[in-house]
Amino acid sequence: WGYHQTRGLGYHEYFLFCEDLGAEPLPVLAAGVPCQNSSVPSAHSHNLVTTNGQQCGVPMEQMPQYIQDVLDLIEYANGDAKTSRWGRVRAKAGHPEPFNMKYIGIGNEDLISPAFVERFTMICNAVSEKYPDIKIVGTSGPFYEGSDYTYGWQLADSMHISLVDEHYYVAPGWMVNNQDFYDNYDRDKPHVYLGEYAAHLPGRQSNVETALTEALYLLSVERNADVVEMTSYAPLLAKEGHTQWRPDLIYFNNTKVKPTVDYYVQKLFGNNSGEVYIASKLSAGNLPATAMKRQGASVVFNKETDTYIVKIANLLPVATSLALDLGNIPVNLSEAEVTVLSGNPSDTGVSPQTKVVSIADGNIELLPYSFTVIRLKKLY
């Protein structure tokens, strides 16, 4: 894709990287076919006419070896260092303990062609047979609609795949107007990994507008966490001067790391998650329905820290005041930790500010164009 690559990150380093971050590794492997955007000839391509797209994929006589490579990767990640061939290789590389990989992705934004379906099915069946505990993540193309989305979901559902990887890059207005996107998903079908998403403005600038729009949308995703198991903004890392796509979440050069405003939204969600979602209602006086779409809230409880966490996005150009009514929930309102990310929509250099305040009267003042996180310790 034209990004700077050191070629110094293999699977072993990737697993170590995930360990350092406290993240779950989810390697995504080709489903036996090239990317539909590929300009490199496939195994069966010999001229410019058949260079692009799926074009038959890995020859069927080579698929057994390709599938074995997929199985060997899982064994490398999770195999016993004493009894497993690839576990011994991992131990020799310096990591005797298994990496405990739980997920593997097969395919990425593929055209759901007959060649794809055949090879995807072969790979998934082999993985499920040998490693039934591994959660397989399928693909539904690069958009939130269209034939690849429809057929990708149909295939995953028919095969009882654990999750489907959804991708969409959209205008901020789409996120504002589609906060109910996951409300009506069938809970009996595969769950969702929202693996690539971002709000894109003309010119692809990362700023307060894109960050707050993503925050507003993530509040609705968090409400549907029973079906959307995981999300990840994309792309993640980019070296300045070596990209052909924007925006990215974190830019860097040889001496500096430069997080975007969108990064801080991701950080605030990641550091303020919970195991229990608490239904809530947001009411802001007599605002019209169009204005109410530009505000959202989420309440979760974090069992590890005994903390109730309230997240509120305000995409309105005016300050609003909300009354926080927690009913019979016992919390310490006199020492609330409040973090606010705010600025003008076009601002690119803002970051969250945190302070401890008393909100004993239950009133919360939301700044214009802001994302507010309130942490309340549970009382006993």
C-alpha cells in the first residue's frame, strides 16, 4: 500500500507487541485469494487482462500446503513447548509460554467470488476441525452495504463463523444519522468485529469534528456490545512522508510520536470500558430531534475498579446542562474524575484534560463540541 515498512516485524514480534500492549492478537490471513485491489499477478495470471482482482486464487493443488501454513501459525502461537513441533520453535525463539491466541481472521475486504468461497470454506473447516476453540473472523468487504457485504454475511452465517469483520470509512454525517446501525442486528448470527472505520471529511483531516463524531458513534456501538465484540480504528500507524492514505491514528517520524485527536477518543474509550452496560436516557430540554442526534451517552460499570463510567458526546455548537440522575446507584459524587476533550471543529492539536470535581448537585455542564468522561467510585 506504499507505507514505510522495516520488514522487521514478523509474527513472533507481532505477538510480543500485543503482549506489551495488553491486546488480543488477531492476525488476518489471506483466504487463498489476492486482494481485489491487487495489482500483482496471481498464480494463474500471465497478462495484463487477468492481472487485477481475484483471478482464481491459490491453485487448488497448492491449497493443502497453504492450509497447513495457517494451522502451523496457530500451533506456533499456542502449541506446547515440549510436545508440539511449532511450540518448540517458539520456545527456541525465546517464548516458552504460549501466546494464547484466541482469534484468527480469514480474508480481508475480498470480493465474495466462487474462488473465494471455495478456498475460504476449506481454510475455515480445517481450522475449526483442529482448533475448535479458535474464533474465526470472516469478511464482508470494504463497505457497510453492497454485494460483498450481503454475500459475506450470508456465507459467515451459513458456516456459523464466530465473527464478521466489517469495514467502512464514512462522512461524519453518516455516523450521526446511523447510531441505530447495530440495534436490529440478529443476536443469533455471527457477532461483529468492526475492524476498520473512521470519519472522513473532505481533505481527510483528523480534527475535533471527526474525533467527536467517532465518539458519538462509538457510544452507540458500546450500547450494542453484545453483538459488536471488538472495534479498531484504521489505519493505525504511519510514518510521516511515507503514506498514501489519510487520516491515520498515530503519526511518527524518527524522533517524535504525534497522536491525532481521534487517537485520544480511542484512548478514552479503551481506558474507560466496563463489563456491564447500564441502560440510560439522555434528555436535554426542548432540543429538536436533529439536535438530539448530535448528543449521546453511555454508562458502564467496571468491576475491576468498582467504578461507574459515564461518557457523553456533545456535537452541538452550544453548551448544554444535564442533570445526572443515577437513581439508587451508590456513588461518590463529591470526588468525580472528569475528563473533557473539546475544541473548535477544525482544531487538530487538542488533548483531553482531567480534574477531580464535585457534582453533588447532579448537574453536568457540557462544553460545545466536547466529549466528557465521568468516573464515579462505587460506595458501599
